[in-house]
Amino acid sequence: MSARQLLLFGGIALAILGMTYGLWYAVFVEHQALDGIGMSLTSGFQAAAQRNPGDAERALLQYRRQSITTIAKSMCTDTGSGSRCC
């Protein structure tokens, strides 16, 4: 196998690996988190429409916590030493 062929097949293999990881992340990680965020936001708006401020506030607080956690997780990576960076 020549160097050119090795480079071509290696590049294609890396692209396929990256796309497979992206698909896994989108389906099993990101969409699960977004489902929870959407449910809490919907609950908050429903409670507000029913003029129930206590439930609305609790649901929107849960929404804030979930959205901040999701954003932080997507921006931070584990450095191997147990610390997180943001």
C-alpha cells in the first residue's frame, strides 16, 4: 500500500469515526438532556397559564438548572486530573 493510499484510507476512516461519535452523542446524550429541558420549560408555562406562580417558578428554576448544566457539560472537558475547566 502506498503512502498516498494509506493517507486516503486513514482520512476516510477518521471521518467515519468522527461522524459515528457525533451521531452517538446527538442521539444518546444531547437529545436526552434537551428532552428534560423542554419538559421543565413546558411545565413552567403551563403552570403560569393556570395562574399557579409557585409551580411555575419551581419548573422554571429546574429549567435554568438543567440548561446551565447542559451548557457547562458541553463546554467543559475532563482534564484527567479530576478538575473541570470552563
